[in-house]
Amino acid sequence: MSSQHIDAHRWWRDAVIYQVYVRSFLDSTGDGIGDLAGVRAGLPYLKKLGVDGIWLSPFYPSPQHDHGYDVADYCDVDPLFGDLAEFDLLMAAARRLGIKVLLDIVPNHCSSEHPWFRAALAAAPGDAARARFHFAAGRGPDGAEPPNNWHGMFGGPAWTRVTESDGRPGQWYLHMFTPEQPDWNWRTPEIAAEFERTLRFWLDRGVDGFRIDVAAGLYKHPDLPDSPDPEADARTRDSVNPLAWNQPEVHDVWRRWRAVCEEYTARDGRERLLVGEVSVPTAREHARYVRPDELHQAFFFDLLSAPWNADAFRKVISEAMQDIAGTGSTVTWVLNNHDQVRTVTRYGEPATGGSGLGAARARAAALLMLALPGAAYIYQGEELGLPEVDLPDDVLTDPIFRRTGSRARIRDGCRVPLPWSGQASPFGFTSGAEGAKPWLPQPEYFAEHATDRAVADTRSFWHLYRDGLQLREGLPQLGEGTLDWLDCPPGVLAFVRGDGLVCAVNFTPAPTPAPVAGTPLLSSGPCPAGVLPGSTAAWWMSDL
């Protein structure tokens, strides 16, 4: 984070990155959809908050079947969000403010509108154009059954049958998400070359690195055999089919990408970051992706998924420190993102906008995360304490809902556009004429969370995050390093960082004596001397 912690060119090791979900951040054109010019306008706000960089969700040309994660052109900007000239203005503004910029890249699949996939559909079976994807003959009479029993993560079979040029039913193609997102076949060398070209295109425009979507995917078992648990991916909505995910060849991709980044770093000393969305069963397997010649970092989701329990938190933190930090990388902590239920709601807060247990726990968890060694990622709106929004069926856009008809684990509720100001929707999100509507409706209670109100209220989530980030920047004990656990009463978690800085969290509802004495620096809630009320976290300078 700060050069007092580490050499400045290795900025990523303890950076705090803010995830910008572009279509929901700030709209500059009045069409109700956020855009790159809106991101640029919001940079001073993010600078004031104190983050080191931003991660931009996909803004590439796309038919938006999965809101940009179905990419039709990896080297351009969708007119919905602006153009390359606007992107360059955004990069220049971020550079002036000292804010790093990471792009979201999607190498596992593309859009069904991508020119190469359209060429594959027009080609005959066995043609080289089809080798860029996973095309295969069906099973059963007339090939009417899919080539294997895999299920997609968003529901339904992972295969769709095409109609050949002669009008007859033909081969099937693989899509681990939706039919509009065909999976690339990375066993075809042409794919690796094309993505290296894509990396260089954006690196030449000055980006500081990439967040890699589905980083454990890319390669599938070469024989595409049946899964022993065909519904596992759909049931868990996670990458658990061992034949479709985490194949050993994927590590060769990250070695090549790391070499590209190192090439650019050698030119100017400015290290480019690769951070992966790696969904694997254990911290030890996770660590295989962050070896010195592969990804710099990979999101550690176990903290996000841990139940609100001191023992559970201590276990996942200890495993991460042992297995991941032991590789020479640093752990990349995350409590929320664009695919998860908002932290306030996940920890027990009803979606009403009021204060309560979920809000108290979310504040404590934020302070805990910012005290841990390594890097941290903050999803937009978490600093405002936004709850998950319960949306009616008729406005839902998530392809999971379209494919399954179920509201289970749909993602629209965490993607509702941010409230910036005012007492009624659109809350300053869009600059359009009166009555302009955001692409997802904002509830009335968003007025309580609007940015202008949060900045003015020193007791708000925003000030907790801002004060924590300021202390993290100024205290040498924080950022990269190690932690030592302290003995605590049941339900309390505490560790010491460096020279006497203690983070303590009370997970229990009843007041519990603080495990250490000293000078309070920051608390997630009212914290009388010597006592940590339930669902409270605090930083202390102790006498240890």
C-alpha cells in the first residue's frame, strides 16, 4: 500500500482495490446505465475514500446476456459505456490521482456473437473454426443427447445443439455458463496467441493489471468424459466438476501471462498485477495458482463464505496465512463482490435499510479484513452499508433466473445502482431528465445510504472504511506482514500485528471483556474502555 511497507513497484502486495461494477456506479449520459465517464467523475470520491486502485467490470462490446461477461470483442469499448477515447481519459485521470486500474478479462468463454464463434457456426464439423471451441457429436439415436452429462453453473445442460448449414440438427457446443457464452478450447494454440494480443492491447494503454474471470477453468479434460456428479456445478453454483475445472494445463497459461506482465515491468519498473478468480476446494490448491511464476494473487473466498463464528474465522485465516502467504505471495481478502449477497444482509440484516445485527457484523468484518496481512478488495456500496435489494420478478435480469426460474442465489440484488444524493430515485445516479430510471430500481430506503449523507455522518460505514484505510496507510504494523493470535475468551478473536497493534472482534451478542488493554485507535461501534460489545471490532495499541 505505502512505500513505508514495501518497495513501491510491488504495490499490489497490500493494496486495497475498489471493485467498480460499471453499469451501476454512475451514469453520465442519462440512459440509466453507468458508464466510463461516470467512473471518471467518481474518481475523486474514491481518492477521498483512500483506496489504492479500482477493478472495472467488463465494458467490452457485448450483447449483455450476462452483463458483459459474454464478450464479443476483447479490444474495444461497448457504446453503452463509452469508447476508447473515453477509456483513455479515464486512465489519464486515474494516473493523476495515483489510482491503479485493473481490467476484468474473461478467458474461459466469449459471447455467442463473437466473430470466431459465428464463424464456427457457419463452418462444417471438423473445420478449424470449430476447433477454437468445444464442438462434439451427440450421443444416442441421431446424436440427440448431449456429448456428456455436465451441467452448467447457471442451470440446465452445459451443451447446446446447433443446426448445420443444410438445416439438419448437428453437433453440440460446450458452455459452462449459458448458451450465449461458449467456452474457448484452450487446447487450440490460436486461443493463447489471441489472448496474449489482448493483454498487450490494454497494457499498451496503461492498465496496471487484470482480474481474471474463472481462472481455474479454461482447460477441460481432453476426453470430455461423464462427471460422477453431473449436477454438482448447478447445485452449488461453484466450480466443482473436477473434469471441467482446475485441470493441470491451466498453470501453463498463467506462466505465459506472468511473463508478459514481467516484460512490461522490466521496461519501467511498474509491476502489472494478475489476480485470479480461483474457485478450488482448499487453500493448499489455491496456493498453487500464486507461485512466483504464475498469478500474483488469487481471491481467497473462504473468508467471505465463513459463518459468523470466531472459530470459523480463525481457521480460514490461519489456513490462508499458512498455505498462501507461504508461497511468497500475499493473501487477497474479500468479503463481497458482484456475485454475492451484500454483506449486511448475509450477516443477518433484513433488506429494509435500517440498522441492526447484520450492519453491526458487516462493520466488524470490514475492520477485521483491513487489519489482516495482505491485500483487500472492497465491492462498491459496501462502504455505504448497502443491504441486498429484494427485487420483483419482472425486473430481474440475471441469466440464472432466466434459466432456472428460481430466485436462489440470483445476483441482481447486489447490483442495484449506487445512491449518490437526494431523497428519491435515481439518487443522483443518472444525469438524465427528471423521471429517468436506473436499469434496476432503487428502493426508497437508499436515501439513508446516499453518499452525500454518508460522508457527512461521522458514524457512517463510509467513515469506518475511510478511517480504517487512513490508519492502514499510516501504521507500519498494517499491510503486508504476519499476525500472532492472542488467547481470548470464547467467541472473541484477537491478533497482534507488528509492534503492539491488536485487532479484536467480539462475535457474541453479549458484552465480553476485551482481551487486551491499551489505547483504542478505531472501533466498528461504541467501544467503552475494556469492553467489546457484541458484533464489534476494534483496533488497539496495546502494552504487549
